[in-house]
Amino acid sequence: MEILQPSLQMWLTFAVITTGIVFYIADKFPMEITSLGIISALLLLFHLMPMMDQSGEILLNSRLLLAGFADPALISILALLVIGHGMVETGALDSPVKILVRLGGNYPMLVLILSLITVMVISAFLNNTPVVVIFIPIMISLVDSMGKSPSLYLIPLSFVAILGGMTTLIGSSTNLLVSGAYQAYGGEHLGFFDFVVPGLFLASIGFIYVLLIAPKLLSDGKITTNDEAKITGKQFIIQIDLTEGNNLIGKMATAGMFPALSGMTVQMLKRGPSVFLPPFDDIALEKEDCLIIATTRNALSIKMGNDHTLLADVKNQPVIDLDNDNNDQIETMARGQKLVEVIVAPTSRLHGRTLDQSGYYLQGGSKILGIQRRARMGRASINDIRLEAGDILLVIGNQNQIQSLRLNKDVMLMEWSAKSIPIKADTWKALSIFFGVVTMASTGIVPIAVAAMLGAFIMIISGCLNVRKAAHAIDRKIFMLIGTALGMGTALQATGGAAYLAITLLDVFDGASTAVILSAFFLLIAIMTNILSNNATAVLFTPIAINIAQDLGVDPFIFITAVIFAANCSFATPMGYQTNLLVLGPGNYKFRDFMKVGIPLIFILWLSYSLFAPYYFGI
């Protein structure tokens, strides 16, 4: 292997990368700005001081430095983020989640363990960030039913998602990046399950630690304060007018209740001048009946997701502008509707009005569905309730209508409560698309980048996501960070910096066996991934791994898998991985909580890999 002599460009590349690392750690500027600064500095450096070979040809130009922003691995990651967002938006994971919650009432500890296993398995095939988002309220509910603090199991939730992600090629963006970088530097294509055996071994070891030891290291005295994470039990008073096409028409009461409205409490049935109170015996719902129902926002969302005719009257109501006598009909969209909560402001013009007087609509077009008040409300038509300051209104509208509430002085928007209403048909579409992508990628019918792009495209044209939501799923931080990290890796490779670092590591462990060097390399990356991001660490160390393997005369795949597993060991800091940041607030954790639980896990995985790898790879 020909090693380039240390050059000024190499040292300047080290300086740029080191400075960038310092800025990443300091977090003084947004990650996108730091990434842009690094790639700009490298472009300027190699424009003013071009890197040339002996024949005078330029080794590194702007095209090569910027190629990372069009790298197939990066494109795959962004496309998989879109697919994952489509799974969440369509409620494709709601059914298994509901089953777990239902079982949790009788067997909370068993269901908690099954939930962690489920998260680990799903994370092997789906971006783990939306998976953790879905399971945070489930874990809180399960742990609360056991009389324990959510802080005992939210860090374990994040950790099992990371552990599951290290088992397959698409389980983590880190894995895809290492695979892409390996191919870019002349390596072979990594298969979907090429490292599943050592991955499962490490994931199993980590799962045992997370389940049995991690909760003992965490305090049981913390109480979650994140309203987003709690499953709200607030009861809203909802009025449902049975207009033409509503599927409730003709439904018969059984044992005094309406099975079609399970999970909801029917407080009153109005039929013309007649009023019926529970229990409802031998009553069939008819067109133009009016139902007064008490229900939670979550229960209503689930019911609307399964039956989109439930609020068929929403499309037929006029929009009333309190400042305008000329009111036009506004047609709400069947897709993209959201439920959101707003608070009636102290100086609101809604104060003292009934919903009938306000027209049921807020400025911008969103419709008021229900009312929740701290004081108990008796059985009465929703039209008879006069609004007061502090009342919480349940509102439905599309994205633009919800956003317009930010400027509405009559109400205060609680943005965290916004939740899209899934469409049942889209749920099956999203599941089919997801399993199709996994099948194509795992069987090698097409490359992962092609399967992911095709899946994202179908997710949009099938209506599971619109273009705006798909664009929202693409994190610009990830795009800038990964593209810049690939550029840094290219610069290290071209200037000989990667080879220089590899030789330095070999010099430190001169005379040591391949197994010892592999172990030290794993530990070094595992430490760096908690200081940098896992993606940046993976891309930076991939060329170094190739150079070390070539110098030792072993298969580079051995050191490439070490990069994959070690870069996924981002357990010791909250910024080590996105899922750690997600549970930081709901669990009311401190920085030291991650260090207390994460550092032992890193060392356990390091020792496990150090003992398993020599046996598995025969080194």
C-alpha cells in the first residue's frame, strides 16, 4: 500500500476537521452552520492549495468534496425518513400499539418487556426516531400503571432502539453511511444481513443490561413534566350531528350503550324536540339525530381514523368570521386534517358566546368540535354552553387552518397537541410500501437507494403523505452533517490523513495482535461517537478502518463492522443520538443520567465485541 508523505494540505485538513469538531461540541452555532463552515473551508483550502499527484493531476477538486451531498447512502437515509414519517402519519403502527396498551392493564411488566423487544425489532427495519416517538407515551402509561417513575424506562427505550438499529443494513443511518463510504473507497457492497450475527449478539447483551441493570442505576424519584408525552385523559364534550352518509345511522343500542361508539360516553341523544338520556334501550340512531358525547382527544382521533364519516357534518358548516358579515362556505379537506387544542383567551370575543353564536368556526376555517372546562359541565346540548376564558376547545382543521390560529387573538394555540387524523386506507398503503421496500432491499432485487427512493415516491403519489409533509420529514441537519462528514472523509483519504492515522494507531500498538488492535479501534470510535455525532464518526473512521485492515493484511470487512457497531454506541450523552434527545424531557433526565447508564453499556459492548470478534472472524 502506497502511503502519501505528510503534506501541508494534510495538516491543514486535520486543522479544519479538529476546529469543526470543537464547534460541534461547543454547540455555539446551529449544526447546519458549522457543517457549512467546514465544507466551505475545505473547498477554499483545496482551491488555493490544490492536491496533485506526481503527474501533476489534481487529486481533489470541488466535485469530489461535494459528492457526499449526492451520495446514495445519504439519499437512502433521507428517503427512509420520508417512509418512516408516512408510517407515523397514517397510523400504520397504531394497531399493535393499541394491543400493547390493552394488555398492559393486566400484565404491565410483561407488556413493558414486550414493548422494548418490539421497539428493538422494529428499529432493525425502520428509522428508530419515529418508533421512539410512538412508544414514549406507551411506556409512560405502562410504568405509571406499575406505580413507578417513567424515568426508569425511557432511557432504556432509547437504548434498545439504538441496539436494534445496529443489526441490519437499514437499521441505522450509520450503517448505510459506512456501507456507502466503504464502496466509495473501493470496498464491496454490504448485504442486508451481512453483519446480523455479531449485531444480534451485541444487541442481546445490551438488551439484558438495559432490562435488568439500567433501571437500578436510574432514580425512581423523577416525575415526567412533558405534556406531550402524557396520554391525556381530559374529557371533551362533543356534538355529532348525523347527516347524510354518516355510518352511525341505523346503529342500535345494546345493553343501554352504542357499541359503535365504544370508548366514548354518550350523554344525550336529541331527536327533534325529544331528548333521550342513558341508558338507551332499543333505540336506533336516525338521520338528523344529535349526539352529545364525552370523550378524550385520543379516543376521538382513533375513532375518526377508523370512520371518516363520524364528523361528516364538518364539511357542511359555514365559516363565521366575527368581524365579517359576508361569510362564505369553506370546504375542509378529507386528507391532512388535524386535531388540536386551543385555550379561550382572557380577552377573547368568544367569551359569553355559545358555539352556535360563534358559528362553530374560528377565523381561518378550523372548526370547533368540543369543549373541556375545569368546572364540571352537566348534561346539556353543546349549543347551550357559553364559553368562558380558560375553556379548552378541541378544534379540527388542515395545516394552513391550524397555523392561522397562531395569529388568532381569541384563542391560544397549544401546538404540541396537534395530531393528524389517519386515513384507514392509507394505513394499508403505508404498510405495503414499507414491507415492499424492506423486501426489495433485503433480497437484493434493487439497491437500497433505489428501493428507498421508489418507496418515498409511492408514499407521496399514493396520498399517504403530501409533498409538504415529505419535505418536513427530511432533516436539514442530517443532510448537512452527513454531506460534510463525507467531504471530510474524502479529504482525509486524498491527503493521506486516513493512512497517517492508521499508521499512528499501529505504531502505538506495535507488535500487538490483530484482535487487540481491533479492540482498541472499537473503543476509540465508541468514545468519539459520544463526542461527535454517530454519523460523522462513522464516515470519518471508515477510510481509517480500510487503511488499518490493508496494513495488517486482513479483510477490511472486519474493521468496517467494528466501525458500524462502535459508532452506534452513542449511549453516554443526550446529544449522542436523536432518540436520547427525545426521552431527555419526558424522563426529566440530567446529563449525568446518560453517563451513569451509558458508559457501563459502552464498556460491556466493547468487551463483548473484543471477545466475540476474534472467534467469529477467525483472527
